[in-house]
Amino acid sequence: MSSEKIDIILTTDRTMMSNHHGKEFLGFMATGPPIGMPEDLWMWIAAPKMKTDERGRPWQAPYALRKLEALLLDHGYNAAVIDPDYVDRYLLNAKILMLSHHDYFALCPPSSEWWIVTKREPVNARSFKKFMEKPAISEAKKRGLKIIVGGPSAWQWLYKIDLWSRWMVDTVVDGEGERIALDLVERVFNGEPLPRYVFVGPRDVPTIDEIPLIKYASINGLVEIMRGCPRGCRFCSVTLRSLRHIPLEKIEKEIVVNVEQGVKNGILHSEDVLLYGGRGLNLNPDALIKLHQVARKHLKEIAWSHASLAAIKNAEEKYNLISKIMEIVKSNGVQNYLGVEVGLETGSPKLARKIMPAKSLPYSAESWPQVVEDAFTIMHENNIIPAATLILGLPEETSEDLIQTAELIDRLRPYRSLIIPMFFVPMGVLKNKDWFTDVKITEEHIEVMRRCLWHSVYWAEDIINKFYLNKLAAAPLRFLLKTFLKYVKWKSRTVERKLGLTPIQAPATLIIK
Amino acid sequence: MTILGQRFYDVWYVGELSEEGVDRIIEYLLDYSCRAAGRVRLRFYLQNIGDLTYMAYVRRILLQNTSLSIVIEEKSIQDLEKDIELAKDGDGIVLIKNMVGLEVPVNEKIKIIEV
């Protein structure tokens, strides 16, 4: 038992405190239950243990925890991110346990979808519960430990009041944490009562100057390049916050922090990377070129967290920018592809106009399916591999909308990508709408989901072999994932036969440049 | 800059939280969302501090809101009288009361709404 004292422990459960073998996308497996293999093996693939120092400080940690850690250290507090396996040794003397999570209770997509489809609780929720049930935490609570939870899924505690009560969580913070965290910590140190819940509204988000620079490495070298989003999609909570562009010199400093601590790859994080440095939805090619040159200078491999399909199409058609950026990305002779998450959302122009009228800009909402297809073509030709998400169960969704989505997925078959359907979760302006899980899953939903499945299975093996896990060192992981894919195909065909569904045979003409 | 030290509109609630009580609170939130401060403190006076059953109702309040900063506080019902006495001029506190038999001292600084 260490005698070292840490006043503020920042941590989360194993599914979040992992670099997923350096492959961010494998982290998505933590949103599902174990399928076709034991849970331990599933967890090893999805969320292997993070390397730590002798004090239990993880080599890499979630970016949000790193930001809070930096903020608290800058303000003179004794705070540290601690790996969940090492938390017990510090609880005896700690004043505050701060937690963050993307999906505490597996209520967000795609966890919620896995749960509905398999009827089994995903490992992320199971892992978090296991963490919270640690006897050391309840013992520390009796001694006066304060528990403050936050992160993008903080709202989920409103649906889990029994667990909120059982685990004696003092405060839930929903929103950007920089300003409120200092308030809450000060209250604890002054012995003042904590509020039960805080929603941080748009006017209380931090300015660029208030956002601290991380001091230690983030998971897979993720660095934030923007906060907020100007597209105003009604289902999204990020768009409620004002748009802020992080200056390039700050981005570079954080990249250097990661690289110096041995994290050689990096993820540029934004809701729409291609809007970096722009004004509203107008692109700024110079800023984007400089951003990628800086990233190229320091990083072995670069990834984008998110980009919008409209910006991809606009960037290439107006400025030839995707090709130019990919030239920079590939210029080190090591990297030959770039991964990104994109929002496909729907194939219905009518629904697009209703729920995300600015998502297609500068193109019209009516042209949304064509925007999607054009962007997929551009990405395929430039070795950008998208994981595309679409939303099922949106308010006012009709059968016709779903048929159009299914048709669009068929048209996307020739383009290397994964397409992941997600059930609508009420967030953003739509957060007071009925939850999709209260709604019946229709035949059209099943058709869309089947198309996504077969599209993704079709391309997954190609992506694993040629891009994602093509190195010798990744052979065991490659073998396991390919075995898993075989299992998924077998299982899916079995279920389809049982339900009397005919196999999906979309054309898959490869486009090779 | 911190948040809790900023100016807040205060809505206090005493008694059992009900759908009607939630409606009253939401009415005030809608009003406050058009005003300058943009922050509301909802304080619930409870018989049992730490009993979170009222949060099931609060959920509907929070889900209606996207523009205000909202802070939810709990206090013991025993503190109500003292807090009313300590309220300052200009605080503009709204007290929503849903408790038959509870005598709230008349105070011009506090607007009392019966549910």
C-alpha cells in the first residue's frame, strides 16, 4: 500500500482507460457485449490494460481527464489521473473522486443498439458498474470522499437514479467542465455543500484561454482542434455550444506532449475537422494545410476524429484539398490511409431538411444523398476510410425515409467504409423527445440494419488486411478479428434463414484509382 | 472565471415535487431563458437530504432546457425559515410551495407560488 496522498483522483473504468491496442476503432467493441467469445478475450481485444508507472499513473488517459488534471495542477491542486486498477491505494486519503465516461450505462449509440439487438448488457456498462462496486469506494465514501461525475454521458445519471443513490454520487456535471470543476473542488476543500446537478449552459463554456494544455499523454494521441460545431443538427448536443478554434501553436504543444511521452500517432479531434480555421461553414484551405503539416512534422500516423461529408465534397471540388491533405499525410512514406468518423444519418432528403438543414451546406438538403455518395467516392479514391453512422428512429421518421436510406446504403457498396446504424438518443434540441427504445423496431429498420451489417462485413476484412492491422505485430489481433467476422457472417445468415429473409446482394464494383 | 459565483435566478421548491410543480418551474425557466443572467439555481427543500426520488421529476425540467446554466441544490426543510430570513433585497427569489400546513413567513423579498 502506497503512503502517497492524492487529493483529487481522476479516473474511469477499463473500457475508457485503454488505448485499444493503439487502434481507436477497436474501442467500439467495448460498446457491445461479448459475442462468440469469452468476456475476458473480448475485453482484451476491445480494452486491454493500460501501461502504468509504479504509482498507477497511466501512460495514456482519456483526453477529458487529462484536461481536468492539467486544470487542477495549474491551480495548485494535488490531482492525478490514476488507472482504475490502482485507485484503491489512494482512496484512503483522497478528498475527491472525479469520473468521466462516454457512455456510463450503455444508453448511447452504438451501445444501446447492441443491447437491444443482443438483449445483453454491453461490456462498457458492466465494466463501469464493476468499478463503482469496489468496496474501497464505499468505504472511502463513509470517510467523506466526494464523488463528482461528468463527461458527455453525464445526462444518463438522470435515468439511473437508483445507482446514483446507491453509489452515493455527490454531483453530476453535464457540459464543459473547466469552469465548474474549479468551483466544485473549491467547495469541497472549504467544506461547503456541493450542488446535486449542474448543467453548464452555452454562456458558461470556457474561452480558448481558459482551456488548459494537457500535461501527460492522451489516449492514442488525441488532441482537440476545435470545440462546438456550427452546423446546428437538432439531434446533437455539441452544436449547442459556441464554436472555438484552438490556435495551431496550442495544438502543436499538445501533439509534442504526446510524442515526447511515446505516443507517436495522433487523432485530430473536432466535430468537423475540415472546418478548422474557417469562418462558420466556409473552409480555410491554408489553415488546414498548416494543421496537417504540423501534424505530419511530429506524428507517425494521423487520424481525424470526425468530418462532415459536405465539407469533404466541398473541400475536394472547390480546392482539391482532400488530395492535397492526403499528399501531406502520405508524405512520410509510412502512412497510407486515414481513418475518420462521418455522419451519414439518413438517406432521406426530407428528413435531412427537417433535422439537419445545415449538415449538407454549402449544398442543399435535397441533394443530401448525392452529397453522401460524392464524399464516399472522394474518400475511397484518397484512401480515407470512414466509419459512417446513421440514425434510426428519428422523430418524424417514416417508412419512406427508411427505404431511401436502405437504397443509399446499396449505392455506397463500392466504397471502402463501415456503416453503423445507431438508434436515436434524445440529445441536443431534440433531447426532450421520446426515446427510440420506446418505439417498435419496424421491418424497414431491420432492412437498413441488415444492409449496414453486410456492407460493413464486406469491407471489414479488406480494411483489416490491407490497412488497419496489416503489420506483422498485429497478427494475433488480426486472426481474432477475422475469426469474429466469420462468426458474425455465420450467425447473421443463420438468423436471416430463420426469419425467412433473402440475402442482400448489392453490387460491389470496386473502384480502383 | 467560475460559474457558482455568478448571478443566478433562484427558484426554491418546498414540499412534494409533482407534475404541476414541475410545470410551474418550467414556466419560470422559460421566462428566465429570455433574460440576461442565463443561470438558474433550483433549490429543493427536502425532508430527507440525499433522497434522490425527486430527481425523476427534475429530469423533465432539465430535458426542456438547452440555453440556461442550471444548478440543482438540496437543503433540509429545517433550513427554509432561516434562508428566507437571510434572503437579500433584490434577490428576486421564487418559492414554489406544495405542502399543506407549512407556514412560510411572509417576506416581500420572496414571491410565493402555491401548487
